[in-house]
Amino acid sequence: MVFGWLIRFVVVMLLVRLAWKFVSGFAQGATRRPVSGPARGMPLVQDPVCGTYVDQGRAVTARRKGTVHHFCSDDCRKAFLEGDVSSA
């Protein structure tokens, strides 16, 4: 009998503690200033074939006449290198 009440008491105390941590963390996060400044945007480059803007880190590249060109796909790169599209 006493053991059942003890377990209930411990469970209630754990729930109260969790609720308190949640509320205090929420309040602290709402009042604290951000640690870092705003995030910078990722550099985008324009595909000379189709005009799509692509993340420079994920773009497919080709070097032509000493200039690096960035493409959204291998198909656009192939079309550019075959000369189907003039250089932008």
C-alpha cells in the first residue's frame, strides 16, 4: 500500500519537474538574445543554358576558354559544350 503511494508521488514529482523545465526553457528562449547573427544566404549561380539558379556548391561545372561555367544538370552542361547554346 505504501509502496503504491510512493511510486505515484515519484511519478507526479517527475511530471512537475518536466513541466517546470519546459516552461522555464520556453521563457528563457523567448527572452534571450540570439547567440549568432542572421544566417547568410548560399551563393547562387545562373545556368547559362536554361537560366536556372543553382547552389554553387552543388552545380555541375565546365571550364571553357579559361572561365568556369556552372550548370543545373549534366544535360545543360552537355548542350553548352556541344555549342547548342551561345555563351551567356
